[in-house]
Amino acid sequence: MKKLLLMVLSLFTMVTLASTATALAAGFKSFEGHNTIIDASPVNYTYDDDGEKIIFKKDYNDYLHLYAQKDKADILSFIPFIDSQVGSVYEVREVHHKKPDMTLYEIISKKDDVSTGYWLIGKLQGKWVTYVSYDSLTNLGFNPKKTHNLSTNIDDNSLIIKTYDKYGNLDFAAQPFWDDSSSWFGITNCTDFYRKAEEKK
């Protein structure tokens, strides 16, 4: 009887995790390809939602900045979680979200092939904001001081952020989801769900 009860509880937990992992963030449509920023060469985008022309560009200290193309205003800066950012490389790509429809940009910083930062940015009421960052992940139990390889994908319309340790083992997973009540992206820890999924492979 106890074994049966444990099996039922285990199945219930897996179903609950699966439902959570697929339902919360079911609003992401697609990614564009990454633009890799190695040097001071600018990467230009036209923001789909309002036509604003923007530039991502590294400064002489190897920090990445988001600039307005029109007046070169420095809108946002991206500071990697690392003692020395010199030599940092940044991957930038456009992300499309539905309900509500919006264009976002995802930035991943790396140094020596190790991930050192993550940002998901967009506009809210006409102003550029950072919706998700390493701080958001840290609040869910992510340890930024450890060596990580971070990757993202869209799984069943959900944006999944995963990090792997130096041995290639999944050590953290999270997914952002749009919260209508706060008009902001919430984020939830789904490490257990994806760890179990990978163990089955």
C-alpha cells in the first residue's frame, strides 16, 4: 500500500512539474540567429515594435552597451558577473513573444567559453528595461560563482534557460513567463523537471 501511494505521489509530482514547465511561459514564438560581438564592431537592429533603430556595441573596457542609433544615447549597459570582463564575448539575438506581442533581445556574455551573464530585455511603456538577468536566476537558487555553460531554447512556446556544470551535467533550469497582473516577466525554477527529463534520455 505504501509503495502504491509513493508511486501515485511520484506520478502526481511529475505531472505537476510537467504542467508547470509547459504552461507558465507558453508565449514565446521564435528566436532569430545569434549575432556574436567579439570586438568594437557595432551590431544594428530595428526594434520591430516601434521601428526604433538601436545598436549593440562593446566599449574599450569590453562592456556591452545598447545605444540609440538616432542620438547615440547610452540606454543600457551589460556587466558580466566576473572579476575581469576583458576579453568578454557577447551573443545577442532577437526573441519574439506573443500574448502580449513583443520583441525582446537576449544577451549572453562569455569568457573563455564559460558563461558569465544573461539578460532578457525589451520595452515597457516606451522605455527599455531588463526583465531577466543573473540576479533573477540567483534569486531562484542559481550560483553565479560556479563555472557554467548557459544555453536557451524554446520548448512548446516556453523559453527555457539551462546551465550546465563543467562536467556537462544540468545544474539549473528556469523559465520566464509573462504575468498579466504585474505587467512583467515572472520566472520559475524548473530544474527538477528538466533534470529528470535528461536522466530518461
